[in-house]
Amino acid sequence: MVEPREMLSLIPHGLYLIGVQTETSRFIYTGSWLTQCSFEPCLIATAVRRTHEGHALIQKAGAFTVNFLAEGQLDLARVGFANPGDRLAGLDCKPCPETGAPVVLDALGYIGCRLVNWIEGGDHDLAIAKAIVAEQFREGEVLNIRDTPWTYS
């Protein structure tokens, strides 16, 4: 027998920069728990640590972007783990036309999302959101956490 976490570590986890914009703040962080959860309407679910700054901001804004990172973009993924301050400084970004949330132009592309439900869980809650706009900037494979020196457990 093995610990459940050992088996859960086999689940592939892409790395994404989650962007959010409120009236007074803009923020970006690296997320790895993301999945599509409905075809019609097109819904995604992402887990957000309850104590994380992004948690309150997503609830306040009611919208966010998911910026898909490409293989080899480890430095870009690190931006989302940065210390407090403007994590977007130095990034080539534009606002999502539907949500205003940050779109990272060096990413593979993005999805702009509107929050439709919030489900409380353990140390993370699930943000269920409708994918309302998307744009692809280039082809490539998504950076996977197994291809980094990091673990998330």
C-alpha cells in the first residue's frame, strides 16, 4: 500500500498564471489545479487556497483569466510565486476584453472566465467559472508541474 498522496502526484498538473482585476487591484499567481467540468455551458473549475490573496480577489472581481504556460516557461511560472509587490511588473500584458483581468502575451494563450459558483472545500475552495473568451497566441505544449523542480502537496 502507498499513501493516497503518492498516487495523486501522478495526476498531470499544468501550470497557469491566473490573473484577476478588481477596481483597486490587479494580481497574478501560478495555479496548477484546473479542469474543464462542463461542455454546455463551457465551465472550468480551479482550486484556490483559502488563505491565498487570489481567493478574496476572485470572489470580489467575479472574473479571472487563465494564462496557459508553455513548456520551458519556468521563469514565467516563477512570477506567480513572487513575493508581494506588483508581480505584473515587466510582463507584457493586456487586459482581457471581457473581464479586464491580466492577459500574459508571452503565454500560449488564455481563457477569460466569469465566476458562476464557489464551492467550499478543505484548505482550497473551487471556483467554477464560465469560459467566455479565449485567444491563442502560439502553438505548444502546456508546462507541467512534473517538468519543474516543484511539487504541490
